[in-house]
Amino acid sequence: MISIGNFFFRFRNTLFIFLYLLLFVPSPMLFSPDYFGEKYFLLPIILGLFVTFSGEIIRGITIGLAYIIRGGRDKKVYAEKLVTEGIFNHCRNPLYVGNILMLLGVGILSNSLFYVGIVMPLFLFIYQAIVLAEENFLRNKFGADFDAYCSRVNRWLIQLRGIGKTMGQMQFNHKRWLLKEYNTLWVWLVGIVAILLFKYPQLTSGDNARNLIFGIAVALLGMIYLYVRYLKKSGKMTD
């Protein structure tokens, strides 16, 4: 599993693009009008948006409180230090938990049985392998400190006890959240808009209106993306 994790770690960013494209693969419905009536589409929209936004909230809080530099070096697992504060004091992999919820949510939003039933289990397997590879690196580098951390903090399940105290003791860095997350946010939001407009023709009055709304949404999100990127690259906004 560790060797599998090291392999997928090299391509984890490309993996997300591929997973988003799979949202548009033809699939049987997760929620069918045969069982949920003519308003069936409201269920995947409401549930999907709730789940996917929950994932981004978890990512946002995690990054805003204590950012972890575990982006790899030379496409290999790497960490400068063992981060245990913030949400990492309640879960060893809160960013990954957020990613899982974000993807599960858009899978539900797309009303795709294929995505939720096949793609998500495969994604969970890949993530488990990546986490095992990361843990192997951290254990070798930090030894007893990492073992002690593992003994008190869950790998996946976020411990809610004391989380209010944790958030109250730390200041949320909104600039860091925006600068570290704007790429993910852009892809995620464009994906949500595309799913809503092209998976649910009931929400618009026709093809022309749908294409116009999509074009305007992508243009607005694109301008915001470019502006944030400019602030980051120019040094006018730092974390």
C-alpha cells in the first residue's frame, strides 16, 4: 500500500482534474423520479451542496488556523515539521477529509450512481494508500513524536470534543486561506455551476439562457481568480 501511495502521491493534483471529468460520464441516477417524484432533482441539489460545502468549510478552517506544508518535494512525500495544532489536533488528515466530502458532494449533486458507487470507493482506496505513504515518511522522520500524535488523534474521524476551544485560541488567517485555496476554489465552483446548469435543464429556460449564465459565471469567477493570483504574485497580499 505504501508503494501504491507513493505512486499516486506524484499525480494527486492531476487526479482531481480527472475525477471532475468523471462527473459528466453518463450514469444511472442516484435519485430517480420513479422513486422521488417529479421534484426528484431537488434532493441531490440540496444534499450535494450541503456535503460539498461542508468539505470546503473543513478545508478552509484547517488552512486558516494552521497550514501544513506537506506538498511534497521532487514529487515525493515531504514535511518540514510535524503540525499538530489547529484542526490537526482533532484529525490527522482534515484536508483530505475535506477533499473527500467535496468530491462526494459534487458526485451527489451530479446525481451519478456511477460516481458515488464506483469512483468514490476507488478514490478512498487511493487516498488511504497516500496517507499510509505519508505516515510511513512521518514515522521515519519524527519517530516517537509521531507515534504519540497517532495514539491520541484519529486518522480520519474528526474529534469534535474541544474543537470550540481550539478555534477560540487561534486566529483565523483569511488571507492564507484565500491564497492557498484559490486554485481549488475556482475549479470547484466552476464544476458546481456546470453541474447545476447542464445536469438540470429544469433550472433554466433553455439552451441559450443556460449557455449565457454559464459564460457569465465562468467570466466572473475567472476575473476573481486572476485578481487573487495577481495579488499573490505581486506580493500585495501575503499570508
